[in-house]
Amino acid sequence: MAYPGVSKFRDRVVTVTSSSSNVFGVAPFRGRVTLIQMTNLGTISGAYTATCNINGSAITGGSISVTTSTAGATYSTVPTGNNNVNQGDILEFGQGTAAQASVNFHIKEY
């Protein structure tokens, strides 16, 4: 009989909420950013590109292009590189506009 696979790695989420152009969070453990999700908290009247960084270095594949949208619109991206974090690393979400957004950094802990 096959037993279900149990991974010792846990997926956890770090959530930051932006009311200005940049917002910062802290990685509470060592791991890898596996998904970045952003939800608009207000109406966006112009297009912009949001970037995500770890300690000031861009996450490869961590940009989100946002078009004109309403509150509740959700965007996501899957990082492809430079996405490893250590405990205490600074997670930055920079959107270059004053739009409000809630951002989830999904981190696989290891």
C-alpha cells in the first residue's frame, strides 16, 4: 500500500498592504518565494508595472503589469529566479503609484 507523500516543506504567506508607492515586509523564515499575488484595493485609472524585490534586488519574473481596473481585481506572477529568502530579508513591493493594494508573498519554507 502506498502512503501519501508528506512534504517537510510548508507554504506560508507574508501579506503587506500598500497605501503608497512602495511597501515593505520581512521574511520570517528561510525559504523561496513561489508566488506573488496582488489585489487592488481601489480603482486604478492608469496602467503601471509593479516590481518585487528581496533586499533591493529584483526578483526575476517578479513584475506584475496592471491595466486600468476596479477594486478587487487580482493579478499574480510566478518568480523564476533570485527568489530565495533568509529570515530577516526585506521583501519590497514597488508599484510607482499611490494606488492601494494588498500583496501576498507565498514562501515555501525550508
